[in-house]
Amino acid sequence: MLAFEEVDFPVLESEALFIRKAGEEITEQLYSFEDKGGRRVALRPELTPSLARLVIQQGKSISLPLKWFAIGQCWRYERMTRGRRREHYQWNMDIIGTSRVRAEAELIYAIVCLFERLGITALDVGIRVSSRKVLQAVLQSYSVPEKLFSKVCIIIDKIGKIPTEEIEKELMLVGLSLEAVNGLLQVLSLTSLSKLEEVLGSEGEAVSDLKKLFSLAEDYGYSQWIVFDASVVRGLAYYTGIVFEAFDREGKLRAICGGGRYDRLLSVFGGEDIPACGFGFGDAVIVELLKEKGLVPDLARKVDDIVFPLDTELEGPASRLPPAYDNKVEVLTWWKTSA
């Protein structure tokens, strides 16, 4: 896991950058307004659209694949609950320019490495994995129009959050037949990759991609962290392939982080599509988990040395002594106030 470069984006972007297909939750959560120039702008609710804009602006001057990460402040107007705030910091990692499943495997490995450094184990947290291609294959088998795909994803993302009866009702309201709803929910209840292969066969991309990912997880040494869960689709419209989300195994908290493949995102913003994948990892839920496990680190400020000029003649030399931040040693300079 090498060569990730840090990037950053403006906190204020064009509102149009975040507006997607009607009904997507994030559209309703924007902190947006009109600026003095009459332009509609918004505080960023996430980082991925800004990343897409930057890739398009760079054009053919960039060398692929790109491996970028960013840590930025984000805002969403939503109901505040445990692990959900209107203002939070988010860590994003993205690999742009390769369609190989190894990219997803490397991103998941980065997440696992962070958990392990924080003292969290595979007994505390798991990572659910599936693919949007599973959902596509099932919908195609029931001749469901492709235009309904995004709406179905948004509804399926509510599984576990609202009763199954409500899921069924919403799916039928968007245009699925009762037969398609039953068949879809049956497949989405699968938690075994071998069972999925029995249903979809071994030739399709959905199964082959997932088998490759689980094989790479063995090579990286984190297979105990990941589980197959066909119901994972993620709510954002731009995902196209493998998707994943981390969860606490006790089931007390919402998703810790999530991501997946988004090969057709750039065309949404007027660019030429490039295969890509990435994840977003907010600070709100992981802090709650660290509190649960008693793993919140002690980050109290420590001062080992203080430089204090005892008279005015020493103020100049004291001012020239710069602070040192090596190995948690901090040198502070203070001035004595004359009586």
C-alpha cells in the first residue's frame, strides 16, 4: 500500500456539483445558498464529486493510475443522532484509472490497517461486501427497466433500517412486480458467495469480481474482517460495481465507513469516464466506537520545556528560539511583563 498522494478541495462548491437524480437523500441535506454573484453554491457534504471535478480539470496531463487521499470538513443538514452530526471530518481514499479488483482490495486493506492501529479487532468490526452488479443481474432477469435501477438502490439501502414490508411496498410503488420484489429480496438475503454463485452462475462479472476480492483478502491477510452480504448496495447513485461498508459487530452503531467502485462518475460531470473506486470514512461513528471500547487515546497537551526571559535584554534571544515539535517535545517562549 504505497504512493497515495494527499489532495484537498474547496469547502464551498457549486451546488450543481452535488445535485444528482431526484430522490437521493444527500440532495435534501445540502447547506446551499446564493452568493453575492447570484450563483448557487453549497458547503460540501462529501468529497468525491470535488475529486471528480479535479480529475476532469487535470485532463490528459495526469498520469494514471492516481492514488489520492484527502481529509476534509463536510456538512450535511440532517437529524442529529448518535454517530451522525451536521458537521464532521471525513477521510477519503481513491484509486483512479484501473478496473482491477486489486484496487478495492487495497482500499479495504487501508481501512483494516487503521482499525488495527486504533486497537480495534475483527471481533469488534466487520466489513460487508457485495456488488451493484448482483442487483443489476437480478433486475435484468425480471426485465426491470434500467431507468429504475437508481431508485431501487436507494430503497434497498434501507434494508435493516425499516421493516421488510415497507421495503416491499416502496419497490412496488416504483414499478416492480410482486414476483420481481420477492425474487430480489430472496437474493439480497444471501450471505454466502457460494449460494450467490448457485443463483447467478459463475460466468457473470458480479460473482467473478467478488471471488477475486475474497482471494486477495486472503493474500493481504484480512479475510477474517470481510463478510459477503448481498443486501449492501450503498445509497449514492454513482456506484457501479463492488461496494463495501464497515459495521460494528454488536450492531449498536450505523455504518462506520463505506465505499466502492464508481466507473461512470466522471460522465455525470461532463468528463470522460475513467474506472475508479474509493471510500469515505467519517469521524463521528468511529469516535463512538472508540468510546464503547475504551480506546479513545489520551491526546492531552504536554509541554516539556518553557523558555522564559527574566529581563528585557533576553527577550530578543528568547524570540529567536523556534518551537520544537520533535518527539512530542514542545518549546514555548514567554515574555515577562514589566511592572
